[in-house]
Amino acid sequence: MNSPSKLNPDISVLVDLFYDSLSQLGTIEKIDPCTMPEDYQTLLAHNHHMTVTVEQFHGCPVDLEVLDERLDNHHYSRKILLKRSSDNTVVQFGIVRLALDELDDATRQRIQKKETPLGRILIENDVLRTVRLDSTWEITPSRELADYFGNPQLEKCFGRTALIYCNDEPAIELLEIVVT
């Protein structure tokens, strides 16, 4: 268990929350963000909320689908999809782990309702936050990951790990994988 002060968006730790091995998501290789195609740089190589970035990129709001979740004494974790509200197309797969002690009760409860994307909740609840990009990743997706994106032929996608500080404390570890 990481204490909130020890949070670090380690891709293996995040994936291990819901999978037996990293390979169940595919072949994942750390890359320099400058080597990603331009659309993926726009989506991933920044220090902003993915909810806002994905909505701007796709020109519509996104809806949340929680695929799985875990709760222990210190963390709430979930595996999610974000879907364009315009056509229900999946545009992001993610794994998030939140340090519960770093969020106020109202924010925590709203997150656990599983109705609204995390970024939107933090913004609407006026949580003082800073997003820090950790690493970017090139992914040859597993069948499961490709199927989430509705494209069994998907050969490559990209992702990032990031850490969100809430009220100047490390609070939320993220793995975010997108397609264009």
C-alpha cells in the first residue's frame, strides 16, 4: 500500500489492480512524447485533465462507464471507459487510484456514484488540483483492450501515466489510454 505522500503513477502497480500481468493489456513500451503522432501528443503530452482534453478533441462531452472497482481503507480504484456522448464510441480506457484521505466527503461520494468522469467532478467541486504528466506509452493492445475500443484490428494506441495533486497533496494516480 502506498501512503498518499508516496503516490507514484507506476504503470505496473496500476495495471496489477485489475489484471494478473501487464501483458493482459498488451505490449507496452515507454516512449518520448515527441515520437507520438501529433493527435496523440495533443491528447496525452500535457499537464491537464483528460476529461477536458478528450472533450475538446472530440467536440462533445464524454460519458463514464466503470468496468470494475476496488475499495480498501486508503484507496478507491477503478477501471473505466470514457465514451463520446454523441455516438457512444469509446475514446479512452483508464485505471485510476485515488487516495481517499486527500478528497473531501462530497467529492469522494460523487466519484463513488460512478456517474460522472473524474476530471469533471474535480472541476465542478472546485478542488484545487495540479496534473503532472509522468510518462507516455506506446501500446500494441491485447484483444481485450482493442475490443474495448470497438476495433479488434487495432494495432497501436498510446497512453500516459499521470499524478493529480489535490490541494497540493498527491492524491490520484492515473493510467489513461486513448485512440483517435
